[in-house]
Amino acid sequence: MASRASFQSPAPFSAQPMASTSSLVTPTLALLADPPVRQVDAAAMDYLLIEMVQTLRESEAVSSERLKKAEDEMIQAGFMPPTVAAREKQRKEKEKREKEKLRESTGSGAGSPAPGGGAGKGSVEEDAAEEGLRTRLEAIGVHVGGNIAERLCRERPRFTDTLDAVKFVCKDIWSICWDKQVDNLRTNHRGVYVLQDNQFKPICRISSYEGQQDAQRRARTYVALPAGIIKGAFARLGFDASITPEIPHLPQCKCQTY
Amino acid sequence: MAPSLQVLGVGYISPQNQPILIRYFSGKKKDGLKFHYIAHTSLDVFEERKCYLGLLYAMDDFAVYGYITPLRVKIVLTIALTDNLVRDADVTMIFRALHMAYYHALANPFLRLDAPYDAVVDHTALLVQSKTQWKGFRRRVDEVARACGVNVPPDGEET
């Protein structure tokens, strides 16, 4: 079974300076002698995330298509008032027309032909689809996070307060799932915590041939599952948190929880 | 291991004070209500005592012990009062076994496939499902009880 622990750097939680009585026992040797228990297969998680995003994206498209068809049928039959839907559509048509006018006046861009005309309508729908995809990923993550928290909390004593629980998430959950700990934890002492990871594992290898901006945009989808895991862990611990992940620049990731 | 304790009933209560499972081994249907009442009374004692749990209270013919897991699921154990000395270590071990039963039952990833996407589901509600489903949890609790020497008829009891 491939374990993706890096043996070059010692585990962060043993970061106290070792008062070395013997010079032979380095942190590396200690790691080799007593490897930490791995709860998550990192490689499988990586592949699963990649495949999951693809599959769920298509599944979400099919599902929302089906939903829209059902809605349209209801509107046709007169069961649902067309007000909200039709108004939205009219607004979108107007936006699209305006965008097309702009696009024609600035000349054809370097983008691919397909989004040229339909980008006005396309981007709004695409955002909705991505949003749906992210919601699904987060729901899966909630489930996973809750169960991981359950597993980890079996032996430990109860949490004293919110900060204790947040620290548990930062250290234990992060190192179980992503092989490291959170780099920076900030709080405003009023219930908002910001967890910052400068090399967030799920997104540190994302790249896109359309450039850094595009990679950053795509990374937002991939971060939905980890955000769900954190949310699920907090929920299982008893804290109803809402998590907002942000990617200032790859591969840094900040999560705000309230 | 000669069983010196006689386990009468087990109750699991969620962090939101909802009952998850109440299981009793006395064989008479009407006792069900009694054990629900015991679990309810225990909730007050849990509230009072935040730290040391163990013997919660004793009534005429039984004693009730309590245990709270790190994720705040409460387990209530009812034991017949006899003249034998009940060791704390024994009771703790029974509670650990009950906790493991709960933990294994909850680890089932297929516990709830139709959860709504945006709700944070109360995970313990999953185990409160109707009696015909999720028999696995009940079976595990029965196993623990059998290990304690209780005579549990195989899959005949309904709570």
C-alpha cells in the first residue's frame, strides 16, 4: 500500500526541540521506528476527488436538466406561476444582448469560439451548475468529516471549549487528511476563526493550461469537499459552523468559520 | 468471568437529548416505559454533574450508571441491585463495550443515503430509525449484554 508520508521532514506535532541525549535518535529515525497510524489513504483520496468532481459535474448537469424540464412542464400546464422564472429569463436575455454588443465592439477575443456568443447566458448557468456541484461535494464532505471526527474522538477526553475543538480540527483532522497541520490560526474572539494553510494538499497540484486565473477558479470547486469535511467535523463536535474557503493564490487556502 | 452484575437495560441518548436506543432485557413489555423513564431521569443527573459520572442514582431494586462519550452521547446502564460488590472497573468496561457498539454502528457509510444536500443532519437521528431497520446496532448491544451474562433471546425482543 503506497503511503505518501514524506520522510524528509519530521512530523509537525513533534516540533519541540529534542533535548537530544543521544545524537543517533533523529526525528526521522523516530518516524521510521514508530510510524503514525494512517487513517486516510492519501493517494486514493486524491484520485477520488479528481474523479468525483468530474462525475458529479455531469450528474449535476443531468439532474438540473431534469429539474428544469419538470419546472417548465409545470409552468406550461399552469401549475406554477411563471413570474420568477420568466423574469429571470428576460433579465438574462437582456444581459446577454448587452454583452454581445460589447463583445462585438471590442473585436473578437482570443477565447475559444464556443463561449463567444453564449457566454452571457452560459456563464450564469455555468455558475449555477458549479454551485450545485459544490453543494453536493460539501454534503459528501459533511458525512465524511463527521465520521472521521467520530473515529478520532474515541479515546480522547471531552473538549473544554470552542477553541479546544478548533485546535483539534486544525491539528488532528488536518494531519489525518492532509498530512500536515494548519499553518496559521486566527480568531476575533467573537466566534470567527480563520484557518490558513499555505500548501493546501488538495489544490497544490492544480494547474490549468488556460493560466493561473483559470486554475484558481477551478480550484474553488475542488476545495468544496475539504470544506465539507471540516464542516462535518465541527458539526459532529457540536458546533454549527459555516465554512467559507478562499484561495488568495494557489496553493494557499483560508477557511473562515463562524 | 462469572457475571456478578445483572444488566437490566441500556439506553443511548444523543447530544440533543433525543433517545437513540432504549433496550431492556427483562422480557416484560410493560417495562419499556419504565426504562424510558429511567433514561429521562438520568438526563437531569447528567446536567447536574458535568464531570464524574458513574453511579447516578439507585432506586428500590436497581442502580443506574451513566457515561458520556467524548462527542456527548450519553449511555445509561441499569443494573439490578444485589449484595455483590459492583466494581467500578467492570462498569467502565461495559460502558466501553457499549460505546464501541455505538461507534461501529455509526461507522456504516450507508446509514443515510438520502440526506438533503444542505442540511446538517443530526447523525444520531439516523439510529433512531424504525425498528425494522438498523437491526445491526441492536444486535451489537445484545452481544454486549450477552457477554455480561444476560440471557437475551436471539432477535426476539422488541423495544
